[in-house]
Amino acid sequence: MVVFIIRRVLVMIPVLIGATILSFLLVDLTNDPVQQQVFEIQQSTGEPVPQSTVDALEANLYYDRSIPERYWLWLTGIGDTNGDIGLLQGKWGPSIEGSATDIGQEITDRFAVTLRLVLFATIASIGLAILTGVISAVKQYSKLDYTLTFIGFLALAMPIFWLASLLKEAAVQTNDALGTNLFKTYGSGTTGFKGNGWELFVDALPYLIVPTIALMLGGYAAMSRYQRASMLEVMNSDYVRLARAKGVRNRTVMRRHALRTALIPVATFAPLGLATAMGGAIVTESIFGWRGLGAYSLKAIQDGDSFAVMAYLLISGVVVLTGILVSDLLYGVLDPRIRYE
Amino acid sequence: MERHHKAAVTIAACTALALTGCGAGDQRPSDLEDCEFEPATCNSGERADGGEITWALDGSWTGWNPTMASDNNAYLSSALTGMWPATGQFDPEGEYVLNEGLFASEPRLTSESPMTVEYTLKDGANWGDGHEVGVDDFIYHWYSISADDDRCAGCTPASADRGSAVESITGSGRTVTVTYDDTYSSAEWQYAEVLSFPAHIAEDQGFDWKNDPRDMADSQTWFSENAPIGWSAGPYTVTDAEAGQYVVYEPNPDWAGETEVTLDKLIFQVMEGLDAIVTEMRQGTIDGASPVSVDVDTITRLEDTDDVDYRVAAGPSWEHIDLNTRGDLLSDPVLRSAVLIAIDVEDIISRTASLVQFDAERRLNHLFRNDSPNFTDHLSATGQGSGDIELAAGILEDAGYTWDDGGRLLTPDGEEVALDYRYTESKSIRKTTAQLAQANLTDLGIDVTLDPIADADLGSVLFGGEFDIVNFGWSTDPTFVDGASQYWDSESSSNFGGLDDPELDAVLDELGDTLDRARAAELANQAVEMAVDDAYVLPIVDSPVAIMVSDRLVNVRDNWASQQRAMYNVAEWGVSES
């Protein structure tokens, strides 16, 4: 398996480099952030921006170099004169937002915020998907099965931005009705709140509930269908029928024989689901005002902050590729018929 | 909107009652509805001692140094308003109010050539940390905006028009004298910003800013990267802050201003998106906001929200349609004139701004709002913006333009007139404006292609002149001298449509040279008239903006004339005593 992992990781490298080249070209060819910044400054000050400032902005952001040069600098840092660029040297490059913004620090801080949301949502969606999928399969064609199927399809059909907006409004109405602020609908914590880990968690909890539900519902529906189909397939397999014929109790058959095997597709889907949820988090974070990775990427794209966009795309690429790798590995761990060579 | 009609009727009725001596005891407390008639005193009231206000800012900032290009934006300016050493502020009536915590008297012009301005600091004006404000602070600010590597090596000031023209700054006691070089003069010298960061803090951080231009630049970066905690020149002092997220203020006990601060705490919190702001207003998690845009849905929701007062009025930016005078077809002033005449501005306003602001009116001067004492209507008589297709067609016909059998307009050379119209796609007002203008111009036989621009590309489209017609907005305030040159001077980088009118340039030069503000206003109007004759830019409307406040707040009102909008008078903000 170690050889398999090494081989897969080595394959990931050219895939990532190819993805970064494509992304870099797309980002660079579609915007000129310096001119936009100059325009906005002139709007703000009502005066022309000094040419020396324009030149400095271009030099600071390496817009005085050609696109291939900029990519090379971004990747290697070789030839850098400002000491702030070179991915292979651990430098993410300068942000259009100025020296006060360190892209690496922003990515780290915001990744933690997004991970909090995505992790809770993914765990909850997997739990809910397994529960509803198994119940639907065991009670196939019952009213309960139809109801759960209907709810699943409803969640699947609703765009995340709509679902999140509805849930937000429901939370506001609930707060109004109860005369409390039980559900927080903007931000990921109290403004300026300082405390230890536990205090921070307790403070963040009211902010976490509604966005987690929104992201969870978006992710659970598809997974519950997988779980139902997988459970039905296993329940109709020979070894389950044999177990029943041997007189093993139905509950034991379900738990020990059917469910364990039926969990394999969902378990292998989970890492990829986590990566997919990060994409969904862009919308959820925007609606609930979370300062996560998704919101950061959105702003970076809007502002044409090319190195920030590249950082996000690279992180996303790594997460997705890692998710796929872990999924593949889990197949081998959970299904004894699969061996890696 | 209905609500404001009712408000106008109510106020008129109350005024009538007051004049007849009746109902004196029935006077209701002042609120935002009064701002239509009393813009600088509406929503005033007695303040309780103490209280806390959380105010939402609908945009963020990245660094803390507004003099630097990378940090400069209106939201940073708003976020720092409680502690910043501004020279003064325009109030909602357009009157300039000097910073009472810094200056003992109005700046004085002591010499016209070279222009020399004398500032008298107030006794006790200080940085909130035991240091008095002094001449070094003036010099520090000058260096930071000088765009001169001998003073600040590698600095990137957002603007340097004034800073690069300062010849010397000297001090004597509480008097500071700023002398400019012979090339510089401005009729608006009294509004110049002369302070930013405390020089002694830069020294405390180890920067030899006076003698080493590199250290000076590094100190600028340091101020950009570090929140201004521990010092303040305003009524409040920052106790906690995160760039782009929030600023927490508490009263500054050392402030030298006369206005008593009553709040215990003032929080500015970034909250992007109108929907989020209104939702949080409904829940009472914020007490107010003055976002840069407003839509019908927002107003409907505000109407349904208890304990929240709001008002929609003309804001600080104005929408306009510009033509590219360098274009193959639009280089012809006759065609430009016909295009601007064919566009029906009143119709555009009725389908855009009027949906949210019942008294929205057409802007009729590029430099002066319709309620400015310097305002003159230079547009109506020309027919520009009237939507008069017959008039436009007549002008074109006289100039040799013709129409083919399909009704398409052809130039005297027989070329079909086809133009592209650019606008930023995220602004619904601009999309509607574009569609209506397209319909108007189609009636004239002009084939108009709508080509939306991503917000982040507006700058490159404008600087690159990649348009025939473009619709965007300019920010404004009661100053006008710099604006005129910026819009129309043939050398200006903001003259995006490339207008090149030597006579207009000469007027702009004279406008830049005069120190007499009344004469400057005359020249500005002359410039507007000439720009209108050039058929270059068609003003549409002052974009509507909203202010929404919890009805427990007093002395909080919107202010189009200040970049800080409602925050222009935070020292006076308070929680109602009643």
C-alpha cells in the first residue's frame, strides 16, 4: 500500500502543476487589478494617483513582469526581488490588499473557520444519510420510505443558496417568536470575543447551528440515496439470506452483516464529500457572513487578487486530490477483496 | 416611499400648527423624517449617560493606513472616524465644520504667492497618550504623501497633489505654517488634510523617519499593519480591532473637543450585503447602518421592522453616461450630441432611482448638486437627456446623416452607426439604465450592443478606453476644484473618454490657479457649460442611499457630503434619554 500511496502522490504533482498553470493563465488574462485599484483610489480621494504609486503597485504585485515570469516567480521565487513570493519556498506571494495582508496567514485562519463548518456539516450529513438510507431500505416501499425519499429529493433539488436563505429566515422568525437570539445568523462568533478553547466553542455554537444545517442538508440527500441502494443490495445478497436461514436474529443480521458492508460506499464517499462540502461552503459562508476560505476566495476573485486566488485554488486542488486518494485507500481497508499493488 | 410622502404632509401640518400657535404641546421628537428639511439637526435629542452602539459597515478594509494606496478606501475612513485627526468635515448642509478637538481657529491664508496657510492648534490638542499634537506631526504627514523618494523612499501615497507641492512646514508655539511651492494653489486650501499619524509613535517604534527616507517608508508600513490602539486624536479611542472586521471604541478622556461623549462603547462591525444588514437590524444585533446602496426589497423589509427608523435620500455618488470621444463614430460631436439628446433621463430615473427614493430628481450639473448654492442648470436648454428623438434626428439630418430602408442610421460616409454600451453587471440600476438607453438609441436608428463588465474590470475598461458608451458613478462632496480637472482636463488620467478641448483646458487652468472660492465656482460652472457643449458626459442622478437606525439612537443622521456618511458626528451620537 505504501508503494501505491507514493505512486499516487507522485501522480498528483503534475496534475497540480497543470491545474495551477491553467488557473494562473485564466486569472491573469481576465483581470488587471492594478488599474482597478487605481480607479477605486481616484474615486475615493478625488485626485489622481501619483505615477510613482502606480509603478510601485505594479512592481509590488509583479505586474511589471510577463505572465510566464510571474508564474515562475509564484512557483519558485527564483528571481524575486521583494522576498515575498515563491510557493516552493513557502511564500504565497503579495496580495493586492497590501502588505498588511499575508495570504498564507489568511488562508490558514480562514481554513480553520471553514473546516469548522464543513467538518460539522459533513459528520452530520453522513450520520443523517446513514440513518435515513438504512431506514428507507429496511422499510422499503413503506410510507416512511416514501416520505424520506421525498425529503431527500427535495433537499437534493433545492439550490444551497435558497435553502440557506430559507433556513436563515426561519431562524430569524424563531428568534422573534421566542424573543431571544438563540440562533445567530451573521458571523462565526461574537465580535471581539476572547477566551480559551472551550469558551470559544460555546461562543461559536449559536453561530454554527443554522449554517451547519444548511450545508448538511445540501450534502446528505445524495449520500442517503447511496446508502439506501447499498443497503438494499446487501440485504438481498446470499450471505445475508444464509445468516437469516441459520436463524440469526434480524437485528443482528442487519447490524453485523448487512450494515457493515453497506457502509463501504458511503465511507469511501465521505472524504470526497468533505472536499465537495468546501465548495458548498462558499455560498453558505457568504449568506451567513462567515469569514472562511470560501468568502476569501470569492472576494479574491472579485478583486482580481491573483495570488490569493491561486492560493485558494491550490488548497482546493490538494483537498480534492487528497480526498480522492483517501477514498481509494478506504476501499482497500474496508473491502477485503481489494488489494493494492 | 409612501411613508415619506406622509412625513412631508405631517411636517407641513405641524409647521402650520406651530405658526398658528396651536398644538405646541404635541410636538413629536425629531427623527429621520425631518432630514428633508433639517438635514444637519434631524433625529436630534437628549442623550442618556452611557450606552453602547453597534454600527454596521457594508464593506471592509485591509490595512490601517489610509494615506497608502493599498489601504485607502471609504470604509477604512469610516472605521477610523472616531479617532482620526481630520482637519474638518462637511455637514449634511454642505457647511465645513472644523475639527474642534484639534484647531483653535480656522486655517488662515497668510500669503497667496507662494500659497502659505497657517494653522493654529488648540491648547491641549493631543494624541491621547500624553503627547501634544505638534509641527512634527504635520511634517510626518507631508513626508508620507510627498511622493518624493528623498522624504519617503518607496512610499505609495494614494494621492500626492498637495503633498508633492509643499515647500516647507514650520512651527512656532501652537502655530504651524505650511508653505507651498509656486506651482501650487487651490481655492479649497482650507479643506486640506494636514495630519495622519503621530510622529512620536513612529519614533517610539524605532523609525528615524526625519532623517532616513527608508525608515519613513517602513514606518508607513508599520502603521498599515498595526491597528491604531493606544493613541487617538478624536473623541474615542480604539480598544480592540481586527482589520476588515471590527473596531471597538471607548471614549477618549484626553480629547480636547467641547462635545461631550456619552456612549460607553461604540462598535463598528463589518457586515457585507444589504440583506444581512436588514436581517440583523430586525434582530437588534446591530443598531444602524448607512450602506452605499438600497433596493425595493430592503425598503419593504424595513417598513415591516419595528423600532427601526430609516430614510432614503440622494447619496454621495452620481450616475452618468460617458461617450468615448476617441471612437471612430463618436469623435463627431454632432453624433455625440444626438446620442445624449435621445437618451430619456427622466424615464431612466422613474424606473430606477424613483423606485426607492420618491423625490429622486435628475442631476443637472456635473459639479454641483441641484441644491447647491453654486448650482446652475446647464443641461435642460441643450435637450441632452430629454429623450427628444425628433430633435436628435434633426441635428443628425442637418449634419448629413441618413437612414436606410430598415431605419438604421448611416453616417454621411454611409457607414452604419453601431455602438457598444458598457456597464458593471452587478449594479441593477446600471443594467436598467443601459437597457433603456439602448431602447432610446434604437428609436434613433443606432444599433447598440450591451456589453456588461465584471466589477473588477471596470478600471481596465475605463483606462483602456474600451467602450463607446459607458455608465458608471463618481463620488462627490461639496468640493469641486479637483473634480473639474479630473473629469475633463485633456491630461487627466480620469478623462476616460479622451475629451480634448483646449478652451476648456484653459478654463480648468484658471480654476486651478485662483484662490477665490466664488471665482472658482464661476469658473467651474463655465467649465460645466463647455463640457455640456462638447456632449461628453450626461449626468443621470445622485444615487439613492439609505440610512437605518434603531429608534433609541439620537443625533444619528446621514450625510452625503462626508466620506464617513452618518459617522461624521460620532462624538454627538447617543442613546435617547427617553
